[in-house]
Amino acid sequence: KKGDVFLGTGDRGKVYKLTPQGELSTFFEPNAVMVHALAIDEKGRLYAATSPNGCVYRLDADGRAEMFCNPGETYVWAMTFGDDGSLYLATGDHGKILRVPPGGSTPAKAETFFETKEANITSLAWDNDGNLLAGSNPHGFLYRIQKRKDGGARGFVVFNSGDKEIKQIAVAPNGVIY
């Protein structure tokens, strides 16, 4: 909301903060090799996912961190918030999407939302109809996952890229998926 840009990095697992004035500083330095994913909740708090220990940290405006969730997966490749405040985690080595319901105490509990035979779910985005889109590895599939009324999910492959991985997904205002 203040115009800051946050950058998750590898090799030493840092999160940098770049202000609109061009000032760059280390915002968070977990004891991890990589920070693969970042997300911001409706309250403006930053979430950072580390690898290879697959932990998710929640940071306040000053960079103070608390362990938000340890889902027990090696990698958290991407994160996104749903319209109900749930945090969705794209994970590997078991190709799952985990859901962390809003509220509750920390460390929060993650539940399996969707599971594939792929090794990794590498990217997440929401389509214009409120369905979760997920990219995978090693077959480069794009999944569309629909929430069921019973709280579960039903997903199917909508695109086979022919490549090994879908690393990023973007949805245009007119609904076209890139």
C-alpha cells in the first residue's frame, strides 16, 4: 500500500525491500537457502516462504517475523490468498496445493486442498471466475481447480505446455490466461 516492492532471493534466502524513493534494504533474513514465494494479506502483512525447509513466515511492517506455518513439504514455490482469506501454497516434492484457513493460532495448520501426480506445483493464480489455476513440473501442465460446496476441490488439466514447467501464470481482465 505504501508502494514498496519486496524481493525474495536465493543463495542466502533474503527478502529485500525497495521503497518508492529507491532505498534498498534487507527486510528479512531467515536461516534458509531460498525465499521462493511472497504474498501480502488484506492487512498488508508480508508472508515469505523458504526452501528447502518449506516454512512460511509472517512479517509485520518493521520486518519482525513469526513462523506462520510449517506445512511439512520441502518446497513452497508460490503462494496466493483466496477471497475468503485462506492462504494457498504451491508445494513440492509431492505436487500438492495446501490451504491454510484464515484465523486460528500460529503456527497455522495446512490442509491438502488439491493433489496431483506431478512432483511440484510451481505457480498459482486466480481466474476471473474464482477458480484456482496451478502450473506444474515436470510435465508443464496448467490445472484449473474448482472449489466444491463440501469444501473440497475438483481439478483438471486445461493446458499441456509441452515444456517441463509452468513458472508463472497471469490472467488478463478479459479472462485470457497467459
